[in-house]
Amino acid sequence: MDSITEKIRVLKERRGAVILAHNYVCPEVQDIADFVGDSLELSIKARDAKAEVIVFCGVSFMAETAKLLSPDSTVLHPVREAGCAMADMAKAEDIASWRKAHPGAVIVAYVNTTAAAKAQVDICCTSANAEKVIRSIPEGKEIMFLPDRNLGRNVMNSTGRKMALWPGFCPVHDRIEKAALEAARKAHPGALLMVHPECAPEVAAAADTALSTGGMLRFVAQSEAKEFIVGTESGIIHRLKKENPGKVFYPLLPLPTCADMKKLRPEDILASLESGCGEVVLPQEIMERARLPVDRMLAL
């Protein structure tokens, strides 16, 4: 591992590269990265770093978003087959068909969508700012929220806005059941329970708080509590422990794990830096159209 880490460091400096890792990837990949965060945080880091090469350690739609925000950089996604089942549930052609049938509607896309899907929508959102984005849309406007029905339902509950919901979901978070929360509370009665808003509404309502991964990190850092139950993909626990020594974190069981997030290894980063494999290339038209809804979100 040490030799791989050193080779990556040397190659990174030689190529003017920055390595970004999502909160859900393997701990050894997080430890190599220059920045660790959620998908949008990392894309903004990529944009602001203005690096010649960006190595994005996450799933495919995240690397595409980094390319949208850093079009002049070479963006490498070391394991191109690390995809996102939820993003794949919203096909660009299906969104285009829905828009044709609802020409006056506003289509809001979670950033967990492909670049081709983003090119068909009006504005993007994250799990952290979804409420703000929805509240920015004039009352009376028809809204389609895609692709995550659970996040959409949770936002409907918090904002009171009626929305049409795409039938997509995150397989990892959708499998988390209320019974798992009840078992965790019984096992750790003094712990605060956090879940991700990609969980079903009844699960989110049963937790102490429903937050994005970035929100969880801030919540824990500011809390006086010492024990936390973590209801999201288990990879974030590595960072929670590093940044909060003295605090204890319990995952839900069965362990929420994203197989795609766990595909990336340090060896893949090294191979990508050595050969340039995994470069993200998008059609110029898709780039231009898909960047617009992301820019509209950032402008809020």
C-alpha cells in the first residue's frame, strides 16, 4: 500500500492532478484523496482547483458532473463500470417524453442523474438543498421531481408542495426499513439516529434527523452527543471517526453498502494516472445543456 500511495503521489504531482473521493468509497481510497465529500461538494472543489487532471473516485454520474463544471480539465473515473442504479432509472429519452406531455412543468433533477438526463431538465438539486430549490419555484407550477421518489416524498412532506415523482430510488437506502431503526435504538438507547433523505418517508420520520452526508458530518461535529447511529451507506463512518475522535458510531444492520462505490481501489487510481484510462468524454451539446440546470442550482 505504501508503495502504491507513493507512486500515486509522484504521478499526481507530475500530471497536475487532484484526487477527489466520495464519502462512501473505501477508507483506503478516502485516505489517498486530496478532498473527501459528497458529489456536489467534490465537483465544486474540482471546479475551483482548476487542476489539469481530476481523478474522481465515486460513481459515474459524479464524474460526469465534475466534467460539466470543469470542461477544460481531463476528468478520470478510474473504474468506469462503477455506475449508479438510481441514475440509470431516469433515461434522457423518457424525460423528454414526459416534458412533451407536460410542456408547462418545471423538471427538477437530483444531481444523482446522468449528464444526458440533466440536459433534459430545468434545475438540479442535492439532498441538502432540495427544499430550497423546490421553494424557489413559483406556486401553482407543475413540478416533476426525479429520479428519487423517496427524496421527493420527503421534500413534499417538508415543503407542502405537490409534485409528480419519478419511480426511481436508491437500492441501498430504499432497503433500509423502520425495523432496522427500532433494533438500533434498542441496542444503543443513548445514541442519536441519523438517516439519509433517500430513505423512505416512514424511515426518515422515525429518525432523529434526516440529512445529506455533508449535513451528517456537520451535525455530528456540532453535537454534544457522544454516540450516533448512522443510517446511510457505511463508508461515511470512516470519515466520521477521523473527524470526531472520542465519539462512537454504529451502522444500521444489515449494513447499508453500495457495491459500486466499493469497486474503486488505490490500484485503480494508480492505473488511471499512469495510462489516462477512464477519461470522461461527453458530447459538446450535452455538456452545454446539462451545465445549465447545475448552474441554476448553484446560483441559488
